[in-house]
Amino acid sequence: MENQSTKIPTWFWIVAVLLLLWNLTGLANFIMQLTVTEEALQKMPEVDRKFIGNYPAWAFVAFGIAVFGGVLGSIALLLKKKIAKQLFIASLIGIVVQFSYSISIALSMEVYVARIVGMAVVLIGIGIFAIWLSINGAKKHWLN
């Protein structure tokens, strides 16, 4: 039975569920990009075809690490596991690597720069917050 000093606040559970939902959205995006057909790609505007069609494998692997790290980190939070921190760190590294490519290609093509930089800032911010939450949860003995 938990004592009062280790009782996990309701807000923590709400945030952990929101992080899981956010990361599942990222996973859905990853799966859609992984399974995009040539026919669907041809229906996209030329700039999107160039951007998605030329995505290098290393950037896509980084994308996978980002989303799977985030999903697994969120699940670990919900299961009250300290490994959430390492999973969120892996996710953040994946985000930074993936967006280093996305931003560089957007700059070279002179398209979507503001959108991609904005998304990178949001994702990095959420990634840092998730790491902080897992560290804070471990310090407060919410995670074991």
C-alpha cells in the first residue's frame, strides 16, 4: 500500500495519458509515411513528393526512434517505471537527428521552413518536458 509521501497526483496520470496520445499520433504519422504508396505519392504536390520521396533511410530510422521511444516512454510512465527517462532521451535524440535533416532540406528547397522549424521546436519542447517529468517522478518516488 502506498503511503501519503509517494501518492501520485492525478495531474501526473493526465499528463502521462496525454503524452501517450501525442506519441501515438506521431506513430500513426510514421506508419503512414512508411506505407505510402507510389500512387499516393504521385497525387501529392511536387514539393511534397520531393520532400517525402527523397527522405534518407537514416532520417527515417531517427523518426522511428523518436516515435517508438516516445510511445514506450509514455507507457513506462503509466506503468511507473524509471526507464521512461532513457526512452524519452532516445526519443529526443531521434527528434533532433530527424529534424536536422528536415530543416536542412526545407532550407535548401526554400519550402515549409517556418512550419518545420515550428514543429521541431514544439517536439523538442515536449521531449524535454517528458524527460523532466520522468526525472521528477523518479525523484518523488512515483516511478520505480
